[in-house]
Amino acid sequence: MKYLDEFSDPDLARRLLDQIHQVTEHSWAIMEVCGGQTHSIIRHGIDQLLPDGIEMIHGPGCPVCVTPLEVIDKALAIAARDDVVFCSFGDMLRVPGSAEDLFRIKSRGGDVRLVYSPLDALEIAKQNPDKEVVFFGIGFETTAPANAMTVYQARKLGIRNFSLLVSHVLVPPAVAAIMESPTCRVQGFLAAGHVCSVMGTREYPDLAERYRVPIVVTGFEPLDILEGIRRTVLQLEGGRHELENAYPRAVPAEGNPAAREMLQDVFEPADRAWRGIGTIPQSGWRLAEAYREFDAEHRFDVDGIRTDESAVCRSGEVLQGLIKPHECPAFGLECTPRNPLGATMVSSEGACAAYFQYRRLDLAGAQR
């Protein structure tokens, strides 16, 4: 297939669904790791077309959603400074901190700017040598290479008024943490194709073997996801637990060697807190010692900020796959895209936003 619309072909989708129904004899719980996959599943109603015994569990693969509250509060403290130009992608601007969000800082006169690339922030730093320019670097392995390249360029060009607020997290340690949780119900994973396009697949065979779960790398279009589910179910029904790459058009086994080399140079592994999940050892990156001067967290002395999550918002349970978004009492009532209580309702990849956007309001409607 050459064209994107072919990956939404309804006849091919029906054939894949028929095959999934034919091979399913038991009940299985499968987690799609990526929030982009969650949106595709909910948008196209894939979860409602599967056999009754197959449950799709929505994983913590939304980078905005897993950014912890204390990191948001650190961003707000930095952005509120008169000497700072704070740059971010748009989906972070409305993520609530303890008391406000970046839009509120901007409305009070803070210099908060939406950019489309971290290199845009570096250009702003060049043009404003009297200001400290900070880029909010969040995300999984997918977005990390561009952030690493920007810091590399800042050092190479001698641009000292640029820094990065780092909140990068890694998928394989999260898979391990999910499987080791006492509340885990996951029996198979759909791995995120864009992450594997950068990092390759070499870390996943060991996870599949250690936890005895199938892991199938998939893309984001309906046929990609259905093929990933089909392969996962075939493994589960056959008692197998292996890595399969169902996304070879984008994912070579070795990933992107140039990107991985850049990441290895600029970043080093670190323990990271995940919103709603807690700290997972060695599950993220921080700037390596050679680049530590570009670390905004240390430059602006916000290391000590600590916060408590909202008692009303249950997004942490959504991120762990313990509840579906509409099972939260606040969903669609106190918590909407216009008045979000948590990041899962704000982010374009958040599960709560997907359920609201595509009208999965079952429980909220029943409560009314």
C-alpha cells in the first residue's frame, strides 16, 4: 500500500476484524501504549468492534499526560520571571499546575511563546541576547532527538542564554513498571511505532520474555492497529510471548542510529516521576554533565518544588489502565476540555480528551 487512505480501507478492516473474531476463544486485556493509538481506537470505534472478550486498556503513552505536576509548577515558576522567554509546544499551555497554567502566566504579561520546534526557541535566544530563553522539553523517545540536537547546537554556537526544562521519559521501563504492578491486568502490548522508529526494537524481546507477554509494534492508522491486535491475539491464543514488528515500513530493527548517537551524547539515564504513576527508576533522561549548564531546572533553582496531585482528578488511574475515562465521577462534569482538571483532558493524545471528543460519555450521561 502506498497511500494513507489505504490504511483506512473499510473492506480490509472488516477482513481483519473477521480474522480477529475467528481466532479469539478466550478473554484478553491488551494495552496500547501510545496516546495516538488510543485516539485512533476511540475515533474509529475499534474497541467496540472487537470480540466481547478483548478489552483495550489505554496506557500511559501520552507525553503531556505523564508530565508530573511538580514539573508543570517548575515551568510556571520559570515562565513567570521577567527575564525569561518561555517557549513550548501548544499542548502544554493549558495543562493545569497547582494553581494556574501557562496561559494564565501569559495573560498576566509573561513572555510565553508557542513554537513548532525547539530550534525556533534557539533562534529566539539568538535574537534576544538580553533574555533567558527556555524550551519545555517533554515527551518520549520520539521528540528527544530534536531537543538533544538543539542543546548540541546551543553549545556549539556558544548561545548561553538558552536552556532546556527536561521531562523526557522512556517506554521500556514503563512497560516493566506496569507489569510489576500488583494491580496489572495487561496480557499483551501494542508498542508505539514512532518510538521504535527512533530507538529500534532491541529492548523489547527481553521484556516479552521476562514478563511472558506478546509485544507487537504497530502504527496509528486503523489497519495498523487492527493488524497489531490480530497478531497479539494470535500469540495469546497460541501461548506465545514474542516481539513482532507489524510496522516495518517505518520501524527498522536498529531504529535511527544517528538519532540514538545524538541522544547518547546529550542525555544520560535518570529516575523520572510519572504523573499518576510515581517514580520509575532509570525511566527518563536528563542532560549529561557536558551539557548540564543548559539545564533550566538547575539554572533557575527550581529543584525544590514539590506538589500534591488533585484529589478530584483520577487521571492517574486512567494512565495506569485501572479505569476508563468515563468512570471518573468528574469526567464531562467538573472536568471538560474547557475546564480541565488533569492533563489527560488537555492533551491531544490524552485518553480523557479522546473519550470526550468522540462522545464516549456513558457514565457522565447516566449521572446527569
